[in-house]
Amino acid sequence: MLARGRALASKQACFLCEPRGMQWFNRTIEVPQRLRVIARARESSIIVLAAIVGAVAGLVVAAMSAAVEFMHLKLFGIAPGSHLSGQLTLDPYYAFLVPCLGGLIFGLVTAYIARWRGSEVDPVEANALHGGRMSMRGSFIVAAQTIWSSGVGASVGLEAGYTQLASAFASKIGQAFRLRRGDMRTLVGCGAAGAIAGAFGAPLGGAFYGFELIIGSYAVASLAPVGMAALIGYLTAQVFHPDRLGIETGTLSTLALHDVMIAAALGLLAAGFGILLMRGVAACEKLFAKARVKPSLRPMLGGALVGLLALVSPQVMSSGHGALHLTGIFKLPLATIGLIFVLKALASVISLGSGFRGGLFFASLLLGALGGQLFAVGMNTLWPSLALNPDAYAIIGMSALSVAVIGGPLTMTFIALETTGDLWLTTAVLISVIISMQVTREFFGYSFTTWRFHLRGETIRGAADVGWIRDLTVAQMMRADVRTTPVEADVSSFRQAFPIGSTNQVIAVDEEGRYAGMVLVAEAHATELAATAPLRSILRHADHVVLPQMTAQEAIAAFGKFEAEALAVVDSAERRQVIGLLSEAHTLRRFSDASERQRRELLGEI
């Protein structure tokens, strides 16, 4: 009771130290039991919840977009209804001072809230490790940081905030209904699908974003809810904030052999540039760290650098969504397009590397479109008979680079199809994204999201549910009723204490109870050693143990490495106090059962 009271007091103290406005988000809200039972018993109930999540996601997209546009209108003095990155000119004072001072405010506020804010979990990590559970408080903070970053002109996309907040609402709804782990993960994917569908005006692209990047698999059971959420998210966003990518393209009347080869070459180049872009963000972070710039001041410095780049080209500011709408940008001289391409890449790397919040999705769209234009013009210069359409290859380049950065080949393929309505062009896009995805996987192995996980020491490569593997630990599988013997005993006394058939193995411990090794009962009775021989002479695996926090996979690897059928479980590598025994056969059986359960959940069989 005393320990419980202390834990409760500690929890209350932590709760009270938070700002009052944020305390509400820690509360668990549950719907009545009758509704919970209906939601868990009927698949159609999940579809209804997915529709609600899609509507919320569409509202999130509309609200966040409106907030950023309002900031651009007031801070930069642009005309109502226009986009910041779509401006041909900006007041130089605003272009420099707003991102610089905005970065200073961002850094100071972030440093302040870091004192009481826990680390937030994004939708990919939530579905991979936490069964779809996300923090509303942390998600609101991420969304607010993303709005501010883009609002003051940092070269970041809003997609991270869209999906974070929409998925958090979905997770909150799932927790209120106490949904199963698989349904929770699906609902989180619905939130992201609705947000992307609303942001891009592409319900099919949004649905496949949910499948590929958030859920991590395609399953019949999740098709209806994810599709419903994407459709409702698209319709809701269109009502409140109608917006599309808006790129005007030429067409490919047919797909010839040379188009296949050229699209593949563009995909290869996009993969290389995407890898360079992602590594550039990490390199920029290291550069700020080596320069010993305080984290709270890094966004100010990054904002100042972005402001200087904006003096040359306003298209580098914010997400770049507005620049995609600026169809005249593709009619600019080739040198100007190349300059914007380089400056936008630098601005994105500096913005994210200095600490601003946001994503690379929108930036990769603009960079890919510009790169596709440059590629087509360059090919036409070298080989005029090809007569490539630069606008068509802007779409191909946009899709290929985005796949290298975010993953999701079908996501970008369907976004291209819904944006252009050109089936032949979409076929070329598919070829390009396949090449880009495969090259990125082979030579880099990460998307931008999973690369960020890697930099902080996390090992997940996507949203596939691996949390159950980490939950299945040695502590859960071990036998606690172990039989021990003093290591100072001799073989004769051991035989008397443990006759054949009494057990398979006995753990030897020293005078202080620390693990000394393992004795196989059959071997002790079959040995030709003298009865007075010390037990130490037949000990096995004296240096081989497993720890309670190790996962089933790590334990299985240990059995193979040490060539053991059973291993002792000790409390720590330093104390070596025996707390249990784990056998290889039992571990493999538990792991196989858990794997089969996950497979059945994925296929919707349970």
C-alpha cells in the first residue's frame, strides 16, 4: 500500500506540474460499456468510427492550413488567398526578419515546454511499437510547432502535423472504445489516410498512404475503414479548404520503350538525390552541434539562413505547396529553375537540421517537379529527337523523389493519377517510383521518418507491428521455480540430491547466491569422474545467461550462439542473482504462437 501511495503521489505531482490547459489530455475518456461491446463485436462499427476519424482529419487539415495562411497573411503581408511560396517577390525585411525572429521564439518556447513534455510518438512509431496508442498532448504540441514553423516561413511541410494530430484523435477514439490492438492500429492509419487525402485532394493516395506508411501492410479487413476515412477526409477538407496540387501537365499519348527507360533513369537519379537530402538533414544537425550552438538558438540561426535564401527566391519558403500552384514557375529560364531547385533543397535541409518541426513530403514534391523539368530539358538538349514533355516529367520526378523520401510507391502513383487523370503518364510514374524505391532500400534502407528513428537509436524500419515482439520478454516466458545447488558441492552429493528423472538441469550458485553455471543431471550421473570430484568440473554455460528484459528474438539468438537448450535468467549482468530458467523449446513455442496470432489478426481471422 505504501508503494502504491508513493506512486500515486508521484503521478499526481507530475500531473500538477503541467500547464492546466494540458492536464485534460492525460485523462482517459471512455464511452459507455454497451457501445464499447458493440464496437468490439461488429466490423461495421469500425467503419463508422473510421468515418468519424476521416471527418476529424479533414477538419484538422482545413484548420491547420487556414492557420498557416493567416500567419502568412499577417506576417508577410501577402494578398489574401495566395501562397507564400507562390510569391514572385517579397519585402526583403519581412523575408529575413520573420523566419529569424520566428525561429528565436520557436527555440525558446520549445526549450521551455521540454521541461515537462514527454517525448511524443508519431503514427509510424505508435503502430510499430505501441499498438496505436498516441499522446494527444504531445500531438497538439507537434501540430502547433509545425504550424508555427511553416507560418514563419521555415522550409518544412505540414504533412507531419496533419497526420500526427489526425492520428492522435483516432487513437483517442480507439482508447475510448477500448479497441483491440489490431483495430487501434487500423484506426490510427485511418487518421493519417484522411489527413493526406484531404491535404492532396487524393482519396486513393490517402488510403494507400495509410496502408503503406502507417499500418505497414495491406489487409482485406482494413480496406473498408481506411477507404472510408480517406474518402470522408477528402470530402470534408474540400468543403472547408478546397485545394489540390494543381500542376498542369502535358500528356503521354502512349508509353514507348524509350519512355520506360527514361522514367527508370529519372527514378535512379531521384533515389540518389533523396538519399543525399535525408543525409543532409542529419549532417546539418551535426554541424550545429559541433558549432556548439545552443538548441534553443538553432532555429533562429536556421531561420536567418532561410531568410537570406528567400531574398534570392521566395519559393524556398514554407512547404512549397504554393510554388507547385505557380504554373509559371516551369516557364522560367532553365538557370532560374535550377537555382530554385538548389536553394529549396538547402532551405529544407537547414530548416529541419536547425530544429524546426515539419516534414519533407511537400518539399520533395516541389524539388522532384523542378528536377523532372531540368532532367527533361537536359535530355532534349542532348537528344532533340526525344521531344520529352517537361511538364509530364515534372510529375514523374515529383513522384520518384517523394517515394525516395517518404516511401509508399502506390501512394505516389495514385496521387499522380488523381492529380493528372492521365493513365499513360501514371504508368511511367509507376516505373519510376519502383526504381526509386528499390534503389533507396538497397543503398540506404530508410525513409525520412525511419531515418530519424535510426538517428536516435531506434531500430524499426516501418509501421509493421513489432511491438508484440518487444512485449514478449524473457521475464514473461521464464520459469521462476528453478532448482539450485551450491557450486562447492561434489558430484556424489549432487547425485544424491538430484537423481535421474528428477529434473533436466540444475543451476549452480556460489555462496552469495550468484550464478556460477549449469549442471545437466544426466551428465552428472553418466560422468566417469570420482564421486568426490568438485561440481565445478562439469559446469556448463558459466558465462552464458539471459536477462529478464531481453526479447524473445534476442533469447532465441542467444540459444543459437551459446549452443544451449536452456539458460539461466539473472537479474543483471553485474549482480548475477538467479531469478529464473528459460528453455529454448518453450521460447520457440511462445514465439511461434504469438507470430501465428499476429498473422491471423492481420488477415482478419480473429
